[in-house]
Amino acid sequence: MIAHHDRCFLRASSSTRDSIPRELYRTQQYATAVYRSELAVRLTALGYEIERGRSGQPEIRGYSREYLDASSPRRQQIEDYLTAAGRQGAAAAQIAAHQTREAKVDVSHEEMQRRHQDLAERFGSQPTQVMDAAERRSAHHVEQDHEPSGLTRTAVTFARDRNLEREAVVDERSILRDALQRSLGEARIEDMKQEVDRRVERGDFIAVQQEASTPGRSFTTPAMMELERETIDRMRAGQGQYLELVTDNSREAIAREYDHLNEGQRTAVHEILTEAVAACSSQCRPRLTCGPRVRLARSPRLDSPHAPPPRELQRASSSFQYRRCLRGP
């Protein structure tokens, strides 16, 4: 058989139970990257040639697409269902899997092996050819010492740049996840962790304080901190130099259209709209020292003729973030 299913289980301690949904999602992606990387490394050591699948998973090279499709009729069944329904995406595929699932047939191990052998013969015995080639390569395979290498450094640099492109603080799991995906089959998780630790020691990564319930570490960089200082200095210099961001009529319209906000939220919105400092672009990076952005919940009432112009709300939201910076946490 060339296809099998694996399931990884994560155990959450009682101390992190409150943040399970968010943290499990982050950890799921990280654990998937670790598993795929280790699988690719071990398959390579056995002599198999690896290539990336459509979802980034490691696949053994040497099998034709026709053979793979014939070996996985279940997948084709789901794709046919999605095509007929005009749907796409992971969520739709999950629904299709439930809708098309049939009762399992009790087939013996021997019978299943015979079916796979018959299928392989119809496609030129590809599994035998792939395994024979792997054995030949394995006989000449030399286990490499996992020392710091240019590949590991390149992978971590790629992960850093990718995650800090729009974020000022990045979770260590995100860095390790993307570094492993970048170097699929050529480096292990231990290599990536060592490279991250070296960058912490050099000061290239700076640890950022986070919530106690958040596992692992979060980092920023000296360049990002310098950008923060420049931004805050600019906002301080602009205090009291500009008119309020919106008119009295807009503030009154907001009070009417968002009457579901609590007292604290109404106070925050008032501060946003009466701020008299320079407003940054809506493309500004998230701030290191800021609290969560105040968001006005989406509502059908935004279509009301009395609703405030979206551009004014965007400008106001950006300004409020910087006000939080100036005040501190």
C-alpha cells in the first residue's frame, strides 16, 4: 500500500484550558510541520526521493498521477461530489466526506493485499520499482551530521521575514513551522530550534512578554523595535497639531447605530473620534506596546444612510492604536 492515514493527538494541561481553541489551532499547524518534516527526513534516509504534494505534504516520487488516483477512489468520490455541488475549500470537502461516506466493508488483510497487488500490476508494478530504487540509493546513503548549515539559516531567515512582513511580534511556533516547511526533508526540528536559540543569543531575536497561558516564546527584532520608536516619536510630535478626525454629526450617528456597545467600548470610540493627532495609514504594522485594536462589530446597520463613512472609521481606529502606545499598557 502506498497511502495511509496518520492521526496525531495533543494533550492540553488544565492550566491552559481557557485558551485551548486558539492555542490548539496554532499548535496544530506547528505539529503538522514537525511531523511532515520528520517523515520526509526518514523517508529520504531510507532512499526514497521526496517531492511536495499539493498541500505541502511530503510524497514519494515515482508514482504516476493515474496510479495515485486509482489507489484513492475515496478522494475522487469527494472531488466528484464537490464538482457536482459547485463547492470548494477545506470546509466543503469535510462536509462532502461525511455526505459520501459509506459503511465500512469487512475485508481481510490478505484480500486487501491481493487487491493492491492487482492494481499495481495494472500500472506497471510502480510500487516495486520505487522500492527497488530506494534500496539502491539507501545502500549508498551516508547519514549527514546535523550541524548548523546554510540551509537551516536560510530557512529560519525565510520564516522570520514571512511572519514579520505584517506583524511586529511572532510566535516561535510560527517561525519553526515555516522554517520546517521551507526545508522539507533536509533539516529536523532540533536544527531549527538551535538556529533560533543562536539568534536569541546574538540579539537578532528579542523575547517579548506575553500572556502566562500562552505556550512557548514570542519574538520581535531590533529593526522592528526601532520602527516602533520612530512611530511613537512621530505620533507624540503630532499631538494637538490636527483637527478631530470626524465631525459631530458622525459621532452622533455612531452613537445611534452602535447602541449595543457597553460603557467601556463607548468610551474607547469617543476617544478614537475626538483624537487630535496625526493618523497613520491603515497599512501600518501592528504595535509592540499596544493593546488589542478596538473594533466596531459589523452590522447590517452599516448600510444605513446615517452610518459613518468607513474611511473615517479606519482613520480613527489607527489613531486610537497609537494613543494606546503613548499611554503604555
